[in-house]
Amino acid sequence: MNRDKLSILLSIIAITIPLLTVVYVVLEMSKPQTGVPRNNGLEAPQFFLLFIVITSGIISLIYSIKRYKANKQKLLDQHNKDRENRNR
């Protein structure tokens, strides 16, 4: 169960960090440029990598939630089976 929860947490982190990066870059690009020249934002390969990380995080989150629910149901079934055996 703990492994499933950790997998869900890491999937959420894999989704949020790239999204925060994109938000930060968009906010930085919208500021007026004064003084020291800044980067003009992310290039295509960087956006592609962020997209891949977000997509893999979403896919991993879906499978992690399915696995968590299946393992939880399996434990509940085992618990109910043990309870029935003790009552006999």
C-alpha cells in the first residue's frame, strides 16, 4: 500500500513541476525587458521534454490509482475472508 501511495505522489509531482516551470517561463516572458538580457523562453525541445514528462506523469497516475484500488480491494476481501473464518 505504501508503494502505491508513493507512486501516486511521485506521479503528481511529475505533473506539477513541469506545469510550474511553464507558468514561470510565461510569467518571465511577459515582463518588460530592462537591463540585463534574459532568455526568450523555452525552445521547442524543452517544451517537448516538458510535454513528455507531463504525459508520463498522467499515465503513471492513472495506473497507480488503478493499482491502489485493486490492492485495497484485495486487502478488504482478505480481511473479510479472515473475519468469516474466525466467526465459524
